[in-house]
Amino acid sequence: MFKSTTITPKGKTVARINGTVVTDRDLLREMMIIFPYARQHGGKFPQSMEADIRRGALDMIEFEELVYQEAKHRNLKVGPARLELAIKTFREQFSSSEEFHSYLKAECDGSMLKLREKVRRSLMIDDLLLVEITRKASVSDAQVQTYYQKNTAKFYSPESVSIQTISLVIPDHSNAQQEASVRKRAEDALQQARKAKSYEDFGMLAEKLSEDDWRVMMGDHQSVTRDKMPPEVAKVAFSLKPGEVSDLIRAENSWCILRLKSREQPHQATFEQVKGSLKKELEANQVDTLRRALHQQLRKKATVEEL
């Protein structure tokens, strides 16, 4: 169980953005968006992560407030019909009227007027981001193809194997008797593994007998290249036939048993095969770059105080 920090908001001011106050309640709300697990556990955050979550939440609040202020400065407007539709859509996400009014009370002091302003604010932020980021981040098919042609090595896949494993760990600083005990258990596991007729049979054994982290995945490592395995394991893995189970392998601090699921020959993915995912990746990178640039641009002319 991780060590945790519980945050109890009191309405204290934690930052001012061009005079707009940010409270610890605003901060906690954003932190829970970043780390939803805390909402289910009374506002508890892992101590090791709390500072980074807090920093990320403050940055997000700051960015959205600066974007909203810039939208107001540009006099962006939200039409009545669009606003009403957005409010209607927002209400429909709640499973009942009671759930909606509970939200309204907690987040808007029970005021529909405050909710309208929240929704209007969100739409204005969306509109400015559409102009400054989304449209500018669009990547043409020609740009995608140019990137592919300049980076073909990125889309080359070396030979790989898909394997399942059962591993019996040899404790550090173990004596000869302890090592022999582990070896005996590994030999017993091997006899059972050789009787496994399928992926499921071997996987159930892995869940029961294996002592590494892969046991919760039925021992399934998915696709692994030669360079990602200890040499003694790779030598065996790439010599097996699909469905075949290895002998015992001494690898680092364990005795290991492999089952080969399949082997994938080295291949170069074609442009058509990667076009869709590559376009999304390049546009996502553009969004990140433009978002950072916009934040820096808006912050240069802003007064931001963190208390």
C-alpha cells in the first residue's frame, strides 16, 4: 500500500491569475481529474506523486484561465442556441435528476446561472483553442508521407517472438540448499508445463506457479525482440516451434520455462499500413507543441502569483 497524502480544501487562495483567484477547492478538483483514483479514496494521493499532480493541476488551471481571458479579450461570443444545446447535453450525462442537482449544489452552489457561466466559459475556451491549436495542428497526407519517407527505419520491425513464461526466483544470497530447493520446484513445474496443451493451460500454470510480475498476465509477454531478452533466454526462444515448451533455463536470478506462442519475421510496415496512426501521432505532437507555445505566449503578458 502506498503512503498517501489527504488534501482537505478550506477555500484558501492558492494562486491568482491576472487577479482571478484560484482556491484549494479548484486545485483539488483538477488534481482529481488528473488522478481519479483519489476521488474513490477520500481525496488521498500517493505521497511520491502528490507534488507532480499538484504542479500539473496548477498548470492546467492557469492555462485554461489564461485562454479564457484571451477569449474575452478577443470578444468571442457564444450564441444562445448553442449555449442551450451545450447545457442540455451536459445535463444528459447524469443518470438522474437527483445526481444532476447534487452536482449543481456541490459545484455551482445550486445556481443554474453559475452553471450557464461555466458552460459558456468552456465553450469560449474551446473556440479559442480551435483557432490557435486544433486547426493549426492539422497535418496533410503529403506531410505524413514525407515524414514516413524520411523515417522509414522507425517503421521497421525486427524478428520477434510472442512467449509465455513460468519463472521460479532464486533468492539473493541463497545457499546451496536453497538453490537446490528452487531447482526442484522448477523441475516439478516443467513436468506440469510439458503437459499443457494450450495457451490457457500454460497460462493457468503461470498464474499458479510463476513468481515474476508476468504471472498476472498468464505469463504472456506478448511480442519481444531478441535484444529485450537475456541472451540465454533469447537463444532458446528463437529456436522453439509454436506451441513448444522449453527445458529449464537459468536466467539471471531465476529458473525459467518458455512456451512459444508465435514468431514474427522482420518486416517493413508500408506507408498505407501506418498512414492513419502516423497522422494521429503527428497531429498530437503538433497539438502539444502549439499548446506549450500558446501557454508561454499568454503567460508573458500575464501576472501569475502562486501562494
